[in-house]
Amino acid sequence: MVFWFVILYLLLSVGIGLFAATRVQNSKDFAVAGRSLPLAVVVATVFATWFGAEAVLGISATFVKEGLRGVIADPFGSSMCLMLAGLFFTPHLYRLNMLTMGDYYRYRYNRTVEVLCTLCIVASYLGWGAAQFKVLGLVLNVVTEGSVSQSAGIVIGAAIVLTYTTFGGMFSVAILDFVQISVIMVGLLYIASIVGDLAGGVSMVINHAAEAGKLDLFPPATMAAWVSFIGAWMTMMLGSIPQQDVFQRITSAKDEPTAVRGSLLGATLYFAFCFVPMFLAYAAILIDPDKFGALLEQDSQLVLPTLVLQYTPIAAQVIFFGAVLSAVMSCSSATLLAPSVALSENVIRPMFPHVNDSEFLRLMRVVLVGFASAVLILALWSDATIYKLVVNTYKVTLVAAFFPLFAGIYWKRATTQGALCAIVAGLTSWLALELVSQPTDIWPPQLVGFAMAGIGMLAGSVLPTWASSSGDLSRESKTS
């Protein structure tokens, strides 16, 4: 029964997505839903975009093994990212009425900065998208009791998400997010009530986790522990701010106040609901310590699906896998659409200056298919955990794209030379350390890269320019 429900749910999602595609008339509709979304839909799409594979299965598995300090990057860092984006970046970016984050880098600096930052942003979505495809494969493998392999499930899930996203773009993403958020919230709360009773009550689970030290947020008072802690936290908190999906949700809102409120409310909702899968996974350890303890060592990502399949009634199983599919499909579509739009607009389109809007819409769809193929290959090839795939994706934007964005908005003296120095210094130092760093090293490579990017931004902007930048200065004067 669960298997057929999953099939029905997938077909229904495709149908809704294709229906939404009828509203796509031009490239702006496809990329940012015509800047027309009301508050409820903006909140839903902010929440659903981030509440994906890592939130349901990745965060929960990591929490059971490492406790709260193990998930400092997500949900703590990611929720703070949405808060900071809503308060300090949304008002500036929404007024510019741009299609992508890359457009800002061109407006504030030049074409070179635009391309470099866009490529870094696009690259960061590979791991995030692969994590979503992995969970789709995992779900199909579990509900078919192994009849569909995880690899085959990944391919099937990717094909379904790609279908409605390619036709409907941001309209399909937004409408499906609005529908799926109710399935996610109702489903997980219902499952939590059943599992809580099986584990002896909510207070029993929380008290056991506290006694086991799983609720200790801060690390031991050593420099190595704190540097690693701060590095993980900052990677998601600041590295996610320049992301195209965050920008897309900002610019899809019908007005600036809606964009700000949608980001803040979506962040709050996301942070609160991430604790529900954590509760479920930890409750499993109390329900059957031997079975789930062994599974935790074998493949921690299977703890939650196995718990639901073996210890809850059919209705609960249907609701749970509906919630998981809702979360992952919403996130998957966003991780395909955002980078594809950025790559089309900021890297490929300038090569064809005479392309009209209908041709550009076709180009974005072709790029979307190509990017999805690359993500699919990574999902099939990588053996990294879902949580690691997601967290590691934001390192490149942290070291390359954050300072040019932050300085461009808040420092009038920021120059193109400074932005280029920040990108080069951040990327080279981070990549060099990634190649030679050891697990015992105190300083995370991305934290060193972040610091070097800041130094590069400062030094490059205050030192004499090595080439004429009169064109850039005219752009800078327009930015407060």
C-alpha cells in the first residue's frame, strides 16, 4: 500500500507542477514567478526549499551520533542565514529588480566578477542537489523493500523532479511548495505523537538525550574544538547568503515587505521543524537500542525510515513517506532551478547578445536538463553522507562570493579590484588547504579562505588600481 501511495503521490506532484507551467509566459515567470508571490507562498517556498533531504534524514542521523553540536551548521547556521538575509540583504537586493545574484555582481563590479561568482554559486549546488536525489533513491528503495535499488530510485526520482521543474520553473516550485508544506508539517507532527508514545513519552526522550549529553550545544573549552565549531557554523550561516535560491525567493515576492517577512518567518518555521526528525531518530534508540544501535553504525540514514516501516501503522507510514517526498521534491526542484537560471543568465546568455525572451526561456530549460544530469552523476558516484554533501557545498560561496556581496552593499569604497582579490585569495587559500589539510588540523580550510577573502577585499579596494576602472566607478556610485 505504501508503495502505491508513493507512486500516486509522485504522479500527483507532476500533475500539479505541469498545471503550474501553464502560467509561464516568459523568462521572468520561469525564473522568479513574475515577482507576484504573496506572503504565505513565500514563507512556504523558503521553508520547503531548505527543509529537504538533510533536514529529514541527514540532520536527524547526525544528531543521534553527535548531538546538537554536531548539527551547528544546519539547522542553527542555516536558520541564521535566512534571518540575516531577510534583515540585511533583502531590502537592498529586492529594490534592484534583478533576475539573479550574478546580476548584482555585474551591476556593482564588472563582467569578470559576475562570471566568477556565478560559477562558484552554481558549483555549490552540485552537492546539495545530489543529496536530494540520494534521498529519493533511498525512499523508493525502502518502500519497495529493495525491489528498486537505490541507484535506480535516484534515476527515477531525478526524472520526476526534472519533468515538472523544466516546464513550470519557479511557478511550479512555488505552488508545489505551498501544497507540500502542509503535508510535511501535519505528517511529521502526527508521526512524532505515535513514536513519542512508543518511546515512553516526549519527556522521556528529551531527558534521555539530555543525560547522554546530546543536548549540549557548545564544544569543550579548547581552541581546536571552538575553531572547528565556529567554522562549521559560519559555513552555512554566511556561505548560504549569496546563494541563488535565497535570492530567487526574495525577488519572487510581490513586494519588499513580503520578501523580508517571508524570509524571517520561513527561517523560524524551518528551525522549529528541524527538531521533529531529530526527536524521531533519537526515540528510535529508546524503542529498540540493539536494532537501531547497529543500524546507526551501518547506515544512520536508514534509522528513521526503518523505524516508521517497522513500528508504526500503515496510515502513519503513508503520511511519513508523503512528508519525506514533499520535503525532498521541493528542495530538489529548487536546487536544480536556481543554478540553472544563474548559469543561463550570467554565463551563457551574454555569449548570444541577440537572443530574444522566448529563446532565452528555451535556453534556461536546456541548461536545467544539463545541470540535472551532472547532479545525477554525482549522486550516483558519491558515497558521502547526505548531511556532509549539503554542508560541504557552501564552502565555495563562503570563500568566494560572500565578501564581494557584503562589501558591495555596505562599503562604498569597495572596488572591482577588491572583489577580484577577495575571490582569488579566498579560493586559492581554501583549495590549497583542502588538498593538504589533515583531520587533526585546528583551522578549517574554509575559515582560512574566508579570512583571506576579507583581507583581499580590503587590500584590493584601498590599494591603487592596476587598471582603469572608470566604468566600474559609475556603477559603484549607484549603490549605497
